[in-house]
Amino acid sequence: MNRLLSSSAPALLCLLLVVGLAGCERDPSAPSAKVRSGAEVLATDDFGALDDERVGLIVNHTAQVDTAHLIDRIHRASNVELGALFGPEHGLRGTAGAGETVRDGEDERTGAPIYSLYGDSRQPTQSELEGLDALVFDVQDVGARFYTYVTTMGLAMQAAAEADIRFVVLDRPNPLNGTYISGFMLKPEHKTFVGRYPIPIAHGMTVGELARMIKGENFMPDLEDLDLTVVSMEGWSRDMQWPDTNREWIAPSPNIPTWKTALAYPGMCFFEGVRVSEGRGTDHPFLQIGLPWSEASARSVVDTLQARSLPGVAIDTTTFTPESRPQAAPSPRFEGKQMYGFRVRITDRQAVQPVELGIHTLHATYQQAQVEGDTSFISRPDHFTRLAGTEQLRTLLEQDRSAHAIIETWADDVQQFRNQRSPHLLY
């Protein structure tokens, strides 16, 4: 592989601060007690669970341990040796754009090699794992099936099993909460890197719980003998949304800058597959959608959505122009073009139903596309299907089914999944 310009831990921390300041959110009504991540629990015990081990870290800029980064804490620990670093999509520092290749490198401060998990290989190779005793995963997820960090985790679990080394997940909160489950189940024939497991779009699990389920339900082959450890959080309960954790929000990827973006993302991500601007290249990706038609058309979509009185949100018309942003959106769709569309504002975070919100907004927009005679509205059909995890969403739209009818189709599957996941829950 090509080698990336070398990175250093100080530079990583500086960038972390910049990203954090750009995407920090606190709710004034949040409790004063801070939920402690698995990494923080592990550090409090002086990394005793990794005692005398040589470890590889799958991390990005979200892997904070109190005010430091896990890389630094492990490097300073006298009882643990840092052997390798692995960067998922968006890179070790979280600055690579969606789909942008992440390259290998070397960390100047620790001397540890940096291996890409989003380039020619999406999985640690056996040579990269040679000499390691454990592979440690500490990346903040957003709770959506198609967010690629959980696919990276499963592939890394396979690699660890083959290498006969431990796999350790340092658990972090599901930002949506641990009870909300919704969306189509992934069909096996549509299994890709943006959807690997037969789970709903919003699964209501932490990464640690999901790792237990991936192994326990045989979602991936050859994990029977994997030595899996999950270091649980302290203070997290299933009803907590992100503001309830009293933790600062660090954007886990460039286009999830705020927690409110993460809240809407599991449903609004559908717009990546159709001919609109999904808000990339603006301050509000996935919270505002630019339509390729007239101002009057945008007004019609908003009128339809306002009449539906969707819970927890207000929807209004908006105007914006997508612009190139080197780290977040170097070439956004409709770059430089003034767009008329709609903006989603969160008014009651606990009432929001993210996937249902996405279906309603997509449905109203699709209906307007039919009025406009826009036969190429579903402009990226393969990606659209990958996000839905099934052909069913496109079929139901083409059959002119109502948004409510579409939503009702996954009710039984969601209940079955709720029962299936139960043995794997930790909280």
C-alpha cells in the first residue's frame, strides 16, 4: 500500500480538539454524572485487563479517555505494549471524507505502524496481527446499521479469531438510546460494507452488545472460538440519549457534526440514494435537503410534511448552496447551485423517530418527483438498496404505498429482532 504522511499523537490531539469544538453539544437539562466509557473504565483499572499484552488498537479521534487519547494512555502504560494502530473509514484522525481511501503510515511518537482498514484491505491481515496478543476496538458508533464502523469491527473479529488473539471492545453509548429499534431488516443478498448483519437500520445496541450478538448469532463465520471481551460502561442505561450521558459530542465522521445530526441520520441517509442534495457542503448535512426543482415544488413538499405533524420535529422551507469543504465534502452534489428544499429542526429529541422521519420525508419528496415527471429521481438505485438493505423500499414507493404502510412492513421483523438480541444485552 501507499504510505500516508506520518502522524503524531500531539497532532492527533490537536485535531481532536478542533473537531470536538466544532461538534460539541451539551444539553443543559442533562444529568451532572458523566457516563464513563469502557476505555475510561479500563484506564481507571490501570489497563489491568490488558496486563503484559502487546496490543493493536482500532481507533479514531473519538477514542478519548477523559482528557487524553487512548493511544497516548496505552503508550504511557508500563504494563501494556502498543504494537499497531488500525484506521477505519475516515481515518485514524477522522478527517477523510466518506468513501475516501485511508492509507497506511507510521506514528512518529510511538513508532507504531498505522494500517488502513479502508483501502485495499478492509480487514487486518495476519501479517499485521503477527506478534499481537489482543486487538482492541474503541470507536464511537451512531447506532445505524449502515455506519461502517460496525462492519469494520466484525471483519476485525474474524481476523482476530484466525490469528488466535483476543478481541476487546471498549464500549461506548448508542447515541440514539438502547430501546429504539426500527427499519427494514438487511436481506442476505444485499450484504455489503455498508450493511453486513441481518439487523434493522436502527438496532438499539452498543458496539459491545453488537459484538456479542455477531459472535453469538453466527452473523459472521469462524467466530466460534474467538476470545471476546467487552469492557462495559459505567452509568449508562438503555433509555439514555446522548445528551443524557453528559459527554461532549465529538463528530465521529465529518458529516455527523452534531448529535442532532446523528439523531436524524438513520432515516435521512436514504437521501444519499436519490437526486437531491443531502446537505453535504453545508453546516447542516442530513438536516436539510435541497431539491432539484423549483421553490414552489419545495413549498409543496413542506406543506405535505407539515400536515403529517411528525413527532419531535418542525419542518420548514430553506434555501442553501452546497460548497466544497475539503474534509467533509470536497465535491458535494449540486455544488455551487442554489437549492430550494426543507430543513428539519429537532423540537423534542425524545419524541423523534429517526427512521420513520426518513421514510416520511423521502415519501413526500418521491411523490413530488412524480408530479415533476422526474423519472431519474432514484439516481443511485444500487446504493439506495444497500442503505435500505432490501429492494422492498423502492418497490413500495413505486407501488404508491403510503408512508405509514411502508413503516408497518417491518413491525414483525423488529419484534423478532428485539427477542433475538435480548441474550446479548449488557445494560
